[in-house]
Amino acid sequence: MDISISGETRTYGPGTTVAQLLVLEKVETPEYVTVAVNEEFVDAPMASDRVLRDGDRVEFLYFMGGGRQWA
Amino acid sequence: MGLSDGDLERYSRHIILREIGVGGQRRLLAGKVLVIGAGGLGSPAAMYLAAAGVGEIGLADGDEVDLSNLQRQIAHSTADIGRPKVQSAAETLEALNPGVRVNRHPGRVTAADILDLVARYDFVLDGTDNFPAKFLINDACVIAGKPFSHAGIIRFRGQLTTYLPGRGPCYRCLFVQPPPPEAVPSCRQAGVVGALAGVIGCLQALEAIKFLAGLGGLLCGRLLTFDALSMAFREIRVPVRENCAVCGPDPTILRPSDHEMAACGLGE
Amino acid sequence: MSAKAPLPRPGATLDITDAVCPLTFVKAKVALEDLEAGQVISIRLNDGEPAQNLPRSLKDEGHAVLGLTDNGDGTFALLVRKGPA
């Protein structure tokens, strides 16, 4: 099946879950990434067994903090 | 409000634009914008707000200028090293446009004073460089019903979005809570290309200007991301989170707090 | 200009012979913004760039250019009716 990830089309096997996608896409700091599928947030994406379908649009939202880690 | 000949000339490039005109410029002159963080993002943002004639600009920052700032924090100069950023940036803005009133808010913004602070302004710009501050600003603006621009930069990437009360997601809808210390790289560790701060900071200024002048097309419900290596802008549509702790229908965050700052070792 | 019905009398006047473009346009725009739709203004402007550019600029803004009269002293009188809001 073809899904769009950050705007680019990728082909994955049917039955791929959101949790598996995070691993397969080698997402950095997956514990702190927000995942949206078809403009809906997916809770606890690292544990998500939501199955992706052909045509799904996945977006990864990353923290971007700036010059200093903490105050 | 009558515009002097000097104002007509200074803002002529705005007034000529149909979408702004004299009416729009008057709205800018009557507008009040708070810039929290006079650093990489805040510097270019505040400078363009002053250039645009935003009537009142608040600058909030607790830091002093240091040498490594000058690679991107263009409101400050080499002679300002060691001086409070608020003072240095305020002087830059006043020199650029003496007709603008610049309010100095020295010191770090905290939960105790942020609500009173944002209440005085029409629009807030988050130019901060740490996550507790970003969540503090978000929560305060949601609670106070103030629109604000959120932005962040790292390495060659930046992003921004605009919160309009009641009309779209807030920062917590997107990111829920701050990450623990060291979980996400900072610019000090990972670096940032200086001009990127200019790109994203100026986009923030544009959002504030568009808001004040009544122009449409704000980034409400949209996260704009930029990759400076590929020069690609992308837009991610983002929804309101149903059970958001601060902007949702059953909020549990009813007052801003510094707890998150304390928990991550502020003052270590 | 061909002979037509006489031009309407202006209800307002503006002198921008002391300004250079684009300030001429800016000042004209400001003056028109303060009028009601349908009101007529006579604008005194210099020959050259203002006389060449202003009529078109104001028409693009949605106003009606009624006539341009040579004052004989290097300036012109531009008669403009404010367009609908």
C-alpha cells in the first residue's frame, strides 16, 4: 500500500501499524514525536496498533525549542 | 488618528498596498505586540514590528548579550556584550523608529506575572529558547484569550504556527507537555544556522502585522515547517486536540505554572 | 479632452505639488479615504510623473477620473470622484 509520510509517498506492506512505522522510518526521538494520520492525532504512537491504510497521510511533528535546553 | 507627512512617507510602502492602506497603517500604529525573548527569533521579529510602525512593542527577556548570540541575534551588536538584551534591543528599535513605544520588561517571565503582562497586549510572539517557557506562554495566552505566534528553530529547520483563541489548536494540542531535559537537542548542542532565525522570526512578525491590520491567511490550524537545506516550506494541517488540558472543553490547566520549569532543574 | 457635459464642481481640494511620487499617490489616497463615495475632489499636481501616473493609480483603486485640466503654470487639476466602498 502507498502512504504519504511528511508529504512523500512511500510503499509499505499491508497491516503496517503506526508503531511499526516509527521504527521503519527510523524516526528520531520517537517518544517525543507527535503523530497525525489524516489530520487526526494518534495517542501514544509508539504503542499504537492502529493499522495504516492505502492513501493515509502521516505527519510527524517534532519539538523545536531553540538555543537552550532548559531555562 | 491623523498621519503626519513624516508618517505618510515612512509608511508609504504599506499605504500603497490595497490590503493595508491608511486604515491598515492606523491599525498597526494603534497595535500592541509583546515579544517574549529578545534573542534569535525575537530580534528580527521585533525589528520588523518597529519598522512597520506597531505602536507599542513589549520586550521581555532576562538575559545579557553574549558573544555567541551575535551569530543570529541581530538586534544586538558587539558593543552590547554584557548588557541586558531588553535594553540593547529596545535601543535598536527606538533608533529604527522613534515613533514606536518600546516597553522594557527585564527579567524572565514567570507564572506569577505572565497573565498581567499579556493582558496589556493584542498579540504575543514566542521568541523563547526553551520548552517550559513555550508551554508557559501557550497556557497564559489560552487562559487570557490572547492570540500568539509559536516558533522554534534547530540546525537547519524551523517551524511556526499561530494560535487564535477559539479558532484552532494551541501549542499543547500539538505537543501535550514538555519533554524531559536532554531528551531533545538544543541549539547549543546541535547548532543552528543564524539566518534561519531571521526567516522564522520575520514570519512571526508578518503574522502579527497581518493580525493587527486585519488581513487573512494566518497560520491558525497550520504548522508551517521550513528546511533551509532544501529550501522547502511545508504546511501541516493540525487539528484541535479533543481533550487538550488547557484549551479543551474540560481543561485541567486553569492557571499558568512554573512547575515544569522547576521539575527540569531551573537554576542548576 | 473632447467637448462633453461640463465637469462637476469639486466638494474638496488637495494640493500635492510639494510631493514626489509615490508620496503623491499616498496623499491622494489618504484624502480620498476621508471622502464619501460619490464625492468629487480636485487635486492640484505637477506635470511629469504625477500627471502621468496618478490618474491610472487612482482608477486602479476604484475611483473615477473625471478630467485633467492644464492650469498653464506647470501644474494640472485632476478631478476625481470617489468610487464605491
